[in-house]
Amino acid sequence: MRTSIRWPFALPASAALVVAMAAAASVSGQAALPDRGLPRLQKQGTAAQLVVDDKRFLILGAELNNSSASSLDYMKPLWPRLVATRLNTVLATVSWELIEPEKGKFDFRLVDGLIEGARANDLRLVLLWFASWKNGKSNYQPLWVKTDQERFPLAIDEQGRSMPILSTFSDVNRDADARAFAALMRHLREVDGRKHTVLMIQVENEVGVLGDSRDYSPAANRAFAGPVPKELTDHLRRHREALVPELRELWTANGSRSSGTWTEVFGPGKPAGKAIPVRTLSPPLTAEEHETGWRKLYGPVDEIFMAWNYARYVNHVTEAGKAEYDIPMFVNAWLQQRDHAWPGTYPSGGPVPQVIDVWQAGAPAIDLLAPDIYVPEFEELCARFSRSGNPLFIPEARGDTRGIANAVLALGKYDAIGYSPFGIDRFAGAESELAKGYEVVSQVAPLILEHQGKGTMTALLLDRNGQPQTVRLGNYDIEARFSTRPFGPATDASPERVAGLFISTGPDDFVVVGRSMNVYFTAAKSPENVGLGTVEEGVYADGRWVPGRRLNGDETPEWRALRFRSESYGIQRVRLYRYR
Ligand code: DGJ
């Protein structure tokens, strides 16, 4: 169970209202009525949920390819395919170079077109602010920024070479980005402040230094040789017990210092002269290192130093935007992973799990840190990103059968506010696995929202060649076994990975969503036998249960399991009873 949420919910509702009023006033030049329906995050038990128009909202989303939203003509035929995919939200890029092609002259026609397209198709948007950085590099800044390196300095590697990455150690870089972002948010307030088509903003994309462990420019070296800012050491001291263990252990191993230079407080960085290749393949890793190396820290002070500096920069940009229009904002992470174990082979300083606390200290205006999860260790990453009170949202991931299973796990077990596979242009359509999965998840979305954060819902993953899985919920242990023989001969329709979702709606009542599995219930703390009282399959229509067949006999194997077929996810409601 995650620790209690202590961040970023420091703002009482009344204060949030004041911020909203200030934002409204800044647009019209006069006090405007606060808009209570603005998208915001709100606690429910241990969960943080997205609320819009005063209703909880579960993002069943997908992200467009990077360049799609740069052409409204390109988008035209895509909208109906997105609708057919059963999405409720589209994640779309807004690029700095396109909204501010000339310094100080803004063009929001693309943004307006996107919003119109979304509204016409009854979809919401999460906008991705591609500005100073995208995947560690800088290529979305306008040409007038790209071509003026004197004014807009780049990061420098250890060998003294420029990297195509705007340096975080430049107030000019930061302020130019912040001004453009503020203009965007002011515009959104004007065109969307009442309708709330735009739910959230991702600020930048997968930030961090790629190609070396840190920025070695003269300004960066000066900061690195200087003291760790007091705000950071204060944060570490205040949250000592709640810090992620990777960071706490490192800090403790170096004496839990509350002041000192970066290396005094966090230990040594990358060994001098060590080249950072694109992939962590040399020196050859042993098989064991290949498996585990991506969970270790390498010269972590460099990464912590960059995390602090990216967080400060991003926080400044975010604050400028929120001062105009205050809706939830997040930062996404390119993860440390196999073949990308050393900081710099993945963007060093991005919001990866070991530096979550550093980001929280440096960027309090950011509402959550979001992993882009393409790696197989999906659940492990959900767990690592659910620490330190960080609400979970997955802006990039897979959209196939494995992706749908992962979505169910994230929403049902880790209380995620949403899930969004990347590159939807390539596979949107009614026949996609995503569409079939989202169709069922959207039926149970109201139930998921009702149960998040209360300890009355959980989920699990089952792999075709993996072991059965057991979870405890209420008074029952629930075991799910993968089944390739749902009824009759083995079938190839079984996907490699499926999820089971279990919602306890009463002491002996459960709603179960599953596919390719048999589900068994046993009493958790008693020797009594458990029987299936009644089992119904059915659908939820507008949140109301519409029963189909009453299941029994061959449809409930051995009269003691729920059976879910292989072809698609199904929903069953069961009432259990006990006998001796
Ligand atoms: C991660 C990035 O954040 C996306 O913008 C996109 O480039 C994908 N990678 C491509 O796989």
C-alpha cells in the first residue's frame, strides 16, 4: 500500500480557488468568477484522482505520434479512428517552434484546431509542451532560439563539446521557454477555461542530459563545485523516513549531511574520462549485470545534480503557466533500463524513480512524475513510481494485448489516473486490441473510480507461461490461473499476458473482469469452504449492470471457479457463500 499522499496536495481547496481566481483575473484584466469545474487532482483515500467538471475522470487515452498534431489536415481522418478506439482522451504535442515562430508573435491556430477537433468528437486532450527538451535533446525550440547559441547556450560534455541540449544553467533559456508557455496557458484559459477539453499538461518531454552524465559547462561546473541548495537538504531531512530507499541509502552512506558540496553530500560522480555510449554494452556486462544493472545507481551525484537543476527549470516554466491557467501538470520519464543503465545513456536528471524526491523538492508546482513504460517490468515500475506520494499516470506505453493488461493493473491496483499507449496513429481502429480492451474498461470505469484508494479493489497480471497468482481482498484469497482451454480444445486466441480486476462490492460480492483465466475464491482467515452462490455475466451500460446469462455447470469449472474466455475481456458478478 502506498504511503500517504503528502505531495503535491499541500494546497487547501480554498487556496486552489484563489489561484484559479487569480488566473481568471489575469486574462480579463478584472476579477472573474472562479471556475469550479477546472481539472484538478483530488484525494480519495490513498489515491489521487483527476476531477473535471466536478466529476472524477479516468483517462483511457492514447498518445499521437510526435508530428501528427502539427497538421490539422493530417488529423482530420484520424479523429473518427480515435473515437472508434474507444478513447476518451488524446495526448497531443504542442511545439514551441510552431506557436512562437517569431519571437513574441504567437500563433495558436493549431492549438485551436486541435481543441475543436477534440470537442467535435467528444474527446478530451492532454497537451504535451515540447519546448526546451524532447527525449533529452533540444529540437522543438524555434529557429530563432536554435540559431542563437550565444544567447541560448547548450550543455557541454566532459570533453568540452557542445551537446544539442539547451543548458539548464541559463536563465535566458528558461525565461524564453516560460514566456511561451505562459502565453499558451493564457490562451487555453481564454478558449477552454469554461469547457475543460484540456485536462492536463505535460511540461517538456523526457528531459535529462543524453550523452554524458551531466552538463560540464563552466556555469554547471561552478554550481557543481558549490553547495547543495538548502531547500534540497531541508527536504531530505524533513522527509527522511519517507524518501525512496535508493536515495535515503545513498545520502545515509555519505553521512546524512545537511550541507556541503554535491560530492560531499552524495558521493562521487562518473569517473573522470569515462565515455558515455548510447548503450551500456561496454565493458561487456555479465548476464547478471545485464539483468540487474539497470536498477543500480552509477555515479549518482551527477544524476541528482541534474535532477535538481532540471526540476528548478521546469518548475519555473510550470509556475509561469499555472499563474495563467492552473490545471494539473506533469513531467514524463525516459526510464533507466537494460542497455541504458548509466545516467547519460538514459537522460540524466529526468524524473526516474531514484530521484523522485529530488524532483518533488525542486519542482513543487509539478503535480506528478510519470513513467513512459515500454520495458517488461511494468508492475515494478508502477510500484516505484507510486512512492513518495506520487500519483501514477502512464502517458506512454504499449497498446497491444499486453498493454491492455498493464492498463488494468495500473488502474485497478495502483490507482492510476490514466493510461495512454504511444503512437496511436499506427493502430487506431475499432478492431484494435486497445479498442476491445478500452470498451470493457470504460464500462467499469465508474466502479474503478468509486473504489480507488479505498482498499476494496485490486488487480493482477497473468502470463501465459507464468505461475497462477493470488491476491487477498476483503475476506477472500483470490487465485487466478491462466487458461488456454476456456471451453473445449486449446485455442490460440489466448494472449501472452492478461489481467484480472477484482472489486469487492459487499462482504461476499465481487465484480470481476478477466480474460483467459479461471478464478478461485477461498476464505482468507477461516477453514470454511467457499461456494459460488450466484454468477452472472453481463455488461455495464451507463454505470448500470445489465445481466446476461446466469452461469453455472460447465461455465463454472468444478462448480467452484469463474471462467473467462480467451477471445476478449468479460465482466462477471459473483455472490459467494460458505459451507462447512
Ligand atoms: C518516447 C518519447 O517520449 C516519444 O515522444 C516518442 O519519441 C517515443 N519515445 C518513440 O518510441
